[in-house]
Amino acid sequence: METLLYAAEIVREDGTYKLVVRDMVRDTVQVTPVPGPLVAKLPTFLSALNAKLGSAPVGARR
């Protein structure tokens, strides 16, 4: 059985990006600005992380 611990999303508002992380256990939310170039590199970063950890392919979980 899976238990969701954190949920993360990147949102764009008025041309700026924000990373929103929800702690499902503590019922808290943290928001931090993220530079656009970093957002563009996120798929590459996730692929590298997947390769290093050997976890499920990116996009496999919905």
C-alpha cells in the first residue's frame, strides 16, 4: 500500500514560477520561487535522478 507523503507542483503566475510542496503528514505547504531556466531543466534533472537511483521511469506514476 502506498502512502502519499509529499505532493509537489510547479505553477506559473504572472510570468514567475513557484515550487509548491505539500506535506501530507503535517498538513503544511511550502512555496518557493524557482528561476525559469531551472524549470526548463527539470525533465533532465529527473531523468538523471532516475538513472542514479534506478527508480520507476519518469511519468510512470499518475
